[in-house]
Amino acid sequence: MKFFDEYKRNGFIKIQKANFGQIFRQMTRARKDVALSKNIIENDPEWAATIAYHAMLRAGRALIFSHNYLPADGQQHKTVVELTGLLVGNEFGDLINNFNRLRKKRNMFFYDSDESCTYTEAEKFIVVAEKLLTIIEKEIKKLSPQFELKMRSIF
């Protein structure tokens, strides 16, 4: 995939041999994060959305890891969003746009303590996270059939 060359040339990623144990741990934690976000949404929608974002971030990182790369720059979150979009394809553009939108909201909430997310938005982002994780899991399974067996044993 040619786009990796450009990201590597710009210092946004570096080569790292795929470690499917690490990838599995990232995806397992991402699934736990989604479940946690559902549990706390009633009390704190902004924090629930932030956790849903981190689930997507972990899953995106796992997907990048599975292609033998590691985000390596000062804009790792943005790099993960962009590469996730390139790897899952244009048909999931709406999910990736929501992933990026939540990245920006999470920054406002985290760094500026702004109330950046309503309950309804948080619900939507949790659904987006669930969908994106499922898509990413399918992509990773293409590279490692063993991955599916491990995930099934947990969920």
C-alpha cells in the first residue's frame, strides 16, 4: 500500500513487526472500553464519548500494527484516524468522519474541559465505536486467522 510510504517518509509511522499478541490485547481493551462507555453514559456523557474514542483509537492502532507499522510522531491520534480510514476503505467514510469528529471533541473536553458532547452524541459515538471495532476486527482477521479464535474465546 503506497500510502504507507508517504506516512513513513514524513515520519508519521515507523516499521514494527506485527505482534498479534499485542494486537489482541489492544482489541480486547478496546472492547472493554466500549462496554465501559455504555455503563457510564448516564452519569457522564462526555467521559463516555472519550472512552468510546479511545476504544476506536486502540482498534485503529491495532490495525496499523497488523500491517507492520507503529504511529511515531507528535500527531499520532490524527495519523491513526487517517490510516484507519485508508485501511478500511471509502465505503466506511462516515464512520471515519465520526471518528475524526470525536477526536476533535475529545481534545476540547480533555484539554479545555469544555462540555463538548451531549448524551445523544455520546450514544451515537458509542454505536460508531462498536461498528468500527467490528470492521477493524474483520480486517485484522484477514491477516491473522488465529485472531478470530482468540477474540471468540473472550467475547
